[in-house]
Amino acid sequence: MTSVANNMNFFSISLFQGKYLDFLESIKNPNQKTLVFTPNPEIFVHASRDTEFLEILEKATYNTPDGTGLYVGSMMWEWMGFFESGMRAFFHKKQVESKYGELIKGSDLTRDLFNFSEKNGNHILMIDSYRITNPQNSFEIRKKEIQSNLKNLLSQKFPNLLISLVFDGDKTPEELAELIQRENISYVFSCLGMKKQEERLVQIWGYLPESIPVVGFWVGASIDFLLGLQKRAPYIFQKFGLEWLYRLILEPRKRWKRIHMALIEFPKLIKNTSK
């Protein structure tokens, strides 16, 4: 596996370095098929252990940085210690952003593109995780309730937005590609969970002509944040890159493993690969 590179490059993945608003403007009116993935430190830990996942990430038109830990990792690669890197990322954010570019988060892109699409008449396609028919636990019961009412929830939040909703497995990637072309879909949001959501987009994109103007995103829990089904961290936590801390406080048992991967395993990975 390729080692970590300089700046905002991790393994074989080169991250977009620039301003959020500039990137947003560049994908509002694409002239060809485009894939946007938003990896964070946890994603890179998984990709470092899964060559297939890394190859999927490589197929994106853009990989954008989603997580302050990526700043820390970049500075650590430049022979700065973990503690000093963390302090710089927290207390000298503007200087860090001027060097590495701003964070471009999936939840922000989802929010802004939904709002843009509603105002401009764009057609959105959402691919949600498989339809739950026989829930086995409280999470699946809640998920089924959301799924059964998802189209209505979206319509209430965005009454003037044209949205198509497809559950994973209802259509093949080839059929979804045909739907995108037939309905002039502008944006595709894949909400299937890590690796699967990226893999499905890559499969669909394989059936699309190069010149079709459509942008595909993985979005994880961004739709839940958008609809208020999950509470996003207050602005002050977002501003300082501490959304992870807010989530850990709210759901320590659920979030601890992921936070450990981002705060402990990712820096270890950077340290080991930079030797």
C-alpha cells in the first residue's frame, strides 16, 4: 500500500484543497458526471486495512476533507508531534485552513445542495439503505418508521423540491443509471453506510455516459441531520471541529469505538507510515 504523502494526501488519495464555497459553486452546475466522496480519519483507517475500499475511493472525481483530524494527520506527516498538531488545528484554524484548505463536509454539502435544488428546480435522487420489513430490535423499528414516512418528511422540509427515493436493492445499478438519464437527475445522494454507499455510486457511474451532468455523493447520516432525525452539534462545536466531542457526550457507548479510531488509531497510522 502506498504510504501517506504530503499536505492533504493520504495513501493514494489526494484531497481537494480550497475553500468550501468555491467547491460548492463548482458542483452546482456540472458539465459531466462527477463523484464526490468526503472521507474522514475513520474512513482512512478502514481503507488502510481494505484495499478494495481504497480502490473505490480512488474512483472519485473529488475526495474532500471531512474532519479536523485530517489536519492533524497532515501536520504529523510533516514531523510535528500529535499534541502540537492538535493545538495548531484548534487554536490556529485560519492559518491551517490557508495551508491545507477548508473542511468540506458531507452534511454541509447535503444541506446546501438541497436548498439550491429546491430554488432552481433540480431533480434529486436519494438511495436509502435496504427496506426493513421485519424489524428485529428497537433501532430497526425506528428505522422502519422513518423509512415508511421518509418521502413525506422530505416533502414537508422541501415542499418545492423534486425528489425520487429508491431503496437499495429495488433497482440494479444499471436501472438506476437509466433512471438518472431519463429523469434528468442533477444530484444523487447515497445513504447506505460506509463503503457500500461509495461502492454503489461507482457501480451506477459505470453505466453513465461521461458527458451527463450529474453529481453523486455519499452522505451517511447527513439526511438524518437535515430532517432533524438526529441532532447535529451546535455551531460552536462545528466551528472548532469538535462535532465528534458533542456526539461522544450524547452517545458515549455508541460513539466511543468510532472516536477511538479517529483519535487514537488514525494518529498511530500516520506515525507508523511516516517513518
